[in-house]
Amino acid sequence: MSLMPGTDCLIIGYNDYPLEALAAKARPARGRSGDYAEIARNSYLVGGRRIDFCGLLNAEAKRVLGIDPAFNAFELPSLGAHYLANFLSGRGFSTEVINLFNNEKGRLDELLAAGPRAVAVTTTYYVTPEPVQEVVGYVRDRCPSAVVVLGGPFVFHLAEDLTPAELDIMFRRLGADVLVHDSQGEATLARVVAALRDGGDLSVIPNLVYRDGGRLVRTTRAVESNPLAENAVDWSRFPRDRVTPVTFVRTSRSCPFSCAFCSYPAMGGKYQVAAVEPVLRELRQLRDMGTQYVVFTDDTFNVPPTRFKALLRGMIADKLDLRWVSFFRCSHADAECFELMEQSGCMAAYLGIESGDEGVLKAMNKYATADQYRAGLRQLHDHGILSFGSFITGHPGETRASVSNTVDFIEETAPTFFNVQMFFLDPTAPINAQREAFGLTGAQYRWKHRTMGWEEASALTDYTLRAVTKSIQLPLYGFSIWSVPYLLTRGFSLADVVAFASAAQRVMLRGLGDEEGDYGPERAAIEQVLRGWDARRGGSREVLP
Ligand code: SF4
């Protein structure tokens, strides 16, 4: 894997773009759409700037301890970037990975100076073009000869949703050479890299958008279906330091459900699950390489339950001694599932509950009832497993009464952590087929239906955040399902994470009206957490965990 001049493909993972830059763009339009309010609910207003969860932790560490620990949960090895590198390496291409753009610019400069043929930029977590533009501009400045290829969900949505004229404008804005139009895209990327290396013709490769002179060319579509089992990441291909104590594992592709608000199953294609033995093999390898926490990234890890149970039994029989977190469907779990989860090391489950109201759950096509979630949360807590409940306000069918039911549900069931987002009208989600039935108009965070408009939903989302007292809000920015294990490996205790998140929630609430409040009490609570953390690590100014 060492860099030779002419490395076939350099893969660039996540760019943690400054939240304040996105907020500044959304702020002027706050009366016309819910974008800014959604950022405000998921960030902290400090020193006149919006910062995210890790940003608040870092800012407070600077204030209290005089050090910048530069915490960023995205420094964990990106599964997407390493999956692509694994896929290409397995087909004979030389590859390099930049995991987190922000933290690895020195190494990136060296790699670009050596002149890679292709630079592939992943777009998994982006909803705006700015982070992509920044990475592409950086690469262009340092290596004009490299062919920049963009792929991943953000690009897939552009290619699916935009008109030819809109796509042309966006293509110019992004500044790349080639877009991969496929929800998987790894086989297409391999063909592009082969064409660059061997002098092939892009026009015969399906699933591409590129410019030929002044013309934007779209090649034919041929939906990829890459078998999961054959392409599992072989972590031994990578330098040892790429396997950290927290590692991501994927055991399925797509989702077997079709929630009305979600376009993921349509994008991801047919639901595929890996067999139990290859997953256990991967887990054994990771454990032997130093992994302590596994983040299963599957959207519905416990479906089908028979495979889920077999996998957990295997983890127990193998004495893997790993702690793990995953997304979880309460509607597909019995008492044995929870028992096996505890025994196999599950520490947290992320539940897409969405609503505590039966009517709204039906309108969402969730195939789950509030009672199933009630029972599931009780079981998780009884087994010592942390829960994270995610909710939506304003879905078609929502009323003030149903929002009130959701607040009551959260208070009654008390998930350890929760988040509530305003309904986002995705133009490719199944709900669009029912626009007439719900009187639904608009798009994204600006919409209206028969029983609610985005303004009211936004106000009710704020109301929910203020009304919940028995669960701690965790924001969407700077925090993800893998953040708890990440912080544990950085020297925090679970009690620290809870205490910090609880103080951070109050900072968030004070900033909802966009007026910076007096954070005195919250800062005192955060200071206590940080001083405890600092004392445990010996108060060193030099070495951070
Ligand atoms: S919200 Fe989750 S369960 Fe529902 S369709 Fe999307 S990925 Fe599947």
C-alpha cells in the first residue's frame, strides 16, 4: 500500500465542514424555510457562532484546560473510504486513503504531489455541495492532472433528482471530472480507474456523468449489485493504525422496509444480508487487531431475527468480548433477542421510533406500533443497554394532538437519549405518491399538508425539545451512533458523556431563539466533566489519549 508515483486511486473520506458556514448560508432564509431552525436545534450558539457537539467539547476544553483535544468522531476509520480501497485493491489497483480530510492535509499534500491518476471523493454524509467543493478545489490546486471522481449518496441524489440543466450547473459548481450515478458505484469506479490506467474510453462505462467539451454526457444506467460476502473489508490490507478500538462493520445492504418519508430502500436496491460465518470471521480478525467496540452500520441489523440471533450466538460462543452498537427495530425482537444482545456485548441501540402516535406511525408506513417500541425500550433498559430514540415532527397526518402523544411517549418510555427532527420532504421518498391524499405541497424543509405546515412543525419541534424532561437530546451535528464508543476510547466515562450531553442540551435550548444566553450553570457542569477527565489522564499538556 505504499505510495508510488502513479498510484491508481486516492480515496478521500469525510470533510467536516464548519457548521457556522452552513448556518450563515441558511440564516437569511429562516422565515422562508426550516433549514436554519433545524441547524439551531442541532448545534450550540457560542461566541456568536454555531458549533457542533465535538466543537462544544473542544471549545470548553480550551477554555477550561487550555488545550485543544481536537475531538472529532469522524476520525474513526471511515467504512465507505476503506470499503472502496479494499474493493479496488482486491482488483489489482494501487490505492491510498485519506480518512478525515480536515486532519490529514499534510499526508494528503504528499500523496497529491506524487500524482495519483484518480482521486475519488466520497459524499456519504453531505446534504449541501460546499464540503465537496472544498475538497475538489483543494485537490485541483495541488494536483491538476488527477481525474476527480465523485460518488456516494449526495451525488446519487443529484443525478436522480436534478433536471439536465440543473445537473449541468451543479456539475460546474462541484468542479469534478466524473460523477458516479449508482447507489453502490464501486464497480463503476473500478472501471473508471482501469480506463485511466490502461487508456480506456469513459463513454462505454455505464453509470457516469462527465463533461465532453461543452457537453454533459450521461452514459447508460446499469444498476450495480455487488455481492456483500465477496467484498467484505479485509482490514489486514491496511496499515495497523487504521484499525482503531472502534471499527465499523456492515453486514447488510439496503433496507427491507419502505417508510413513507425515506428514500433509502429505493436508492439501496434489493435488501441483502451477509451470512453469519463471514461476519464472525471479520469480527474475529478485528478483535485480534485491537478492536474493542464495533459499530454495525446496517439500518435494520436485527432483520431477519433468525440471522441476528445466530450471529449473536456466534459472538457469544466465540467469546469475542466486543462491545457493540447498532440500529435496531423493536418490531422484530422477542425476549431472547434482548437476552442475546446483552450477553454478546450490546451497549447501545439506535431506534428510529419517529412518533408515539399510532395514526402517524401508520401514515409513515412504519410497520411498528407504539406498544412495540414501549416494550422494546423497557427490555433494552432492563438489559442495561442504552437507547437512542429518533423522532420526526410534522409528517403528513401529524396534528398538535399527535405531537402531544409523542411527547407523552418520550416522557413515559424515557429513552436514554433522543432527537427530534422536523419532517424533511425528500423528493424521491414514497410519500410523494400520496401528495394528493395528504394535500402535500413543497419540498425539503418548506412544505405544507392538510394538517400542518413547516412553520408550525418547526415550532412544535422546539416545543418537544423543551417539553421532554426524562431523556437527553443529542444533536445531529458532531454526534452519531458511534460517538459514545468513540468518547469512551478517548478517556471519558459513560457518566461523563451523559453529564456533558445534558449540559450541552441546555446550551442548545438557550440558543434556539438565536440569542446567546448566559451559559454559566451549563459551563460549570461541563467544567466538572472536563476536570475529571483531565485528572484521569494526569493533566498532561502534551499527550492526549
Ligand atoms: S427509515 Fe429506516 S427502516 Fe424505514 S425505510 Fe428508511 S432505512 Fe428502512
